[in-house]
Amino acid sequence: MTVAASASRFDEVIDRRTSNSMKWAGAQTMLAPDEAAADPLPMWVADMDFRAPQPVIDALVAAAQDGMFGYPNGATKSYVAAVTNWQRRRFGWEVAPEWVVQTSGIITAIKTIVQAFSAPGDSVLIQPPVYAHFRDDVLLNGRFPVDAPLTRTADGYRYDEKVFEAAIRPDTKIFILSHPHNPTGNVWSEAELRSMGEICARHGILVVADEIHQDLIMNPALKHVPFASLGEAFAENSITCTAPSKTFNLPGLQSANLFIPNPRLREEFLRQYDRNMFPLVNVMGMVAAEAAYAHGEPWLEELLAYIRANHAHFSQAVNGLNGGLRVLPADALYLEKCRGPLYDEFALCGMAGEPRPGMPPPIYRSRDDLMRQTPAFQATLRRDRLDHHFDSAWRLLDNHFADANPYMPAIAAHVDRVEKMIARDDFSALTGVPKPIMAAELRARMQSPPN
């Protein structure tokens, strides 16, 4: 059974339970035993259940049959041409070859950008509700996220330039733009992008445009406008992050591309990237990315039609239940967003899969609601937060220890969180270590320089 009007390559149901898939195997670690035993459909991560385009598979098979997997010599001319031609064909944006910087992934790139263009204790602007890694990875690196929240409307969320500018602090160095916005699905207009860019330019803030979902526009009346395509001033104050992973279902191959027009920013990024890791990307990831961008466009067009039909099917089914839930319009991404009296809002990633015959539309809680309902998950999350603040405080001390430590406010903020968490929660039950020993270790770390 399919929601498409005729047979499609995407009708195939692929059982991924034995494929070491994070999406399908994660229930054992994310849910309580009784919840995992119910075998729920996983709709929590943007990972499609469709085979990659056949040209990608063919290219990978050919590369594997060559049997040579040595060190790559960087991006080839044909690779760069495939990447830049895609931007020109799909979005009318001319990307110069020298702007292209390969990385192993956008999350890796954003962490590197945060390190390269801000200092511990600085703040980074984000627009919640937004992709969790934006907040988590900023904190992980000893910086602080500041919120310019989107304004809730009857059918979703909207940008408010007054809210946006009011959130900026003197120490705000970076704005991470989710474009299209994840998870709301907002497709930013040229006017909205110009407003954000001009405000950031006035305040000396670097714009990092995460455009990983640029190809997944579900509303045919809308189009994606690359932030850096707005003009030279916008390009020179921005880093654009793209990848074939969401578009062509290739996240496991770890391949992404940044576009950095400003040579100074490009050099600083590459310097920090080289500090962090050996700056080469997966050979097979390059093969797949080139094949996808060069030959995957017909596959993508069919995919978009199929997911749009899934969106319509899901909305009709849920709204027809008259159960108090309402599916919000979806302009981009393969997420669905619902509202109802019991939940303020939650999002599902499940439109990129074949609907199972006879099954009711799946409805899942938000992660926060799951945390409240599931003691095991709650305990794990609390312990991870404690570890994060512990490690962040020690890392700042380790890297910047001095009598007049300029990062002491950031250290103190992490330590304060640790002390409050120890005072509030029984972490001895979670870690097996009595609270007095944990507190003593914390004090020792604060008062003694590293070895």
C-alpha cells in the first residue's frame, strides 16, 4: 500500500533493524525496557528509510571494486564542479571553486567554527525552537547560547527582527542560522534573511548558515535562497554549511561542504580544523557526494513528490481523528509538527518512509515529555548534564589556568550548575559515587592547577 498515485521506487519497505542503524536500534538505549518492547516506529531523527539513488550505489560499487582506499588528495575538479553546479542549477547561486571546503560533517564544522571565531565565555545567537546540537555544542565548547526565539503563531512560528536584535549581547560573536529552519520548517524569505544579515553586520556577528535541508522544500510555492547569495557583503560575513546527507540519505558516509567566500575566514577555519583533526574526509563519502550531485536530481524530484504525498496523507489522517491534535503546515523538511491540548508542540521525522498498511498514524511525545515520563531516560540525561558542566569547567581551567583567568566567569557558571545539581539530585544513585566525594573532587579541581 502506498500514498503515491502510482508505483514508485520509494514504495519498497526496507527492514533496517539489523543494519546497525542508530534510528532503528536506538530504542534499547533511549527508552525504558517496557517502551522498547512495544517496538515503536522511530520518528525522532532525520534519517530516511529509502535507498540512496542508484547512481550513488553504482559509483560506490565501482570504487569498492577498484580495491584502493588510500589517502585522498583532496577534492578533485570533478567533485568541486558537481558541488558548485548543484548550487547554480537548484538555487541560481554561483559558488567559486576556491570557496569550497570539505569537512566530515556539519556538526563537526559548527563545533570548529565556534572554536575558531569565539572565545570561551562568549555567546552564540540561536533561534529556538531549534536543532538541539546548536545549543548543546555551544555549551560543550564553553560558550553560551543566547535565545532569539521565534514567535509562535496559529500555524507555526515567525521571525521578529525586534526580538532578534534585542537578544544580542556585547559578547555575541556568532549567529547560527538554521535555513530552512529545523524543526519548524520555516523557509526564510529574502527580506527576512536580509534583516538577519544586516543586524548581524551592525553588531559584528558572523553568520553561520546551516543549509543542510536546502533541497527539501515541501511547499512548491516557496524557494530556498542561500544566505550568501544575497550579495557580497552577506557572503563576506558568512559561512554556509551544506551536505548531501539529508537530501540523498547519506549521513553514514560523513561528507559535507562549506562555502567560505571570505579568504580570512576560510584560513582561520582551516587552521582550527587542522588543530582538531587530520583534515581529510572519507574517500567513499566523496565518491557518493559527487555522484549524488552530478546524477541524483531526477531521484530527488521523485522523492519530493512522494514526501509531499506522505505529508498530505498524514495530515488528513490525524486531523480526521478529531482527537484534539492538529497537524501544522509543512513548508520544508520531512518533519511533521502537531499541536494539541496535551502537548504544546512536538515534531516527527517520519514522512520519509513507506506507510505501513492498517497502522494508525503514529503519535509520539516530545523529548522533554519523554524525559519527564521515563525515569531511566531522565537519570541518564541528568548525569550527562552533570558530566558536561564538570568537564567544561575543567577544560577551561586546563587550557587557560592563570591567576587572573579571563574565563573565570564561564568556569564559575559551569561550577555553579554542578553544585546546584549535586545539591538537588541524588547523583550517588546514578553514579555509585557518594555526593561528598563528588563535591570534594569538584573543589579540588577548582583550587588546583592542572599537572
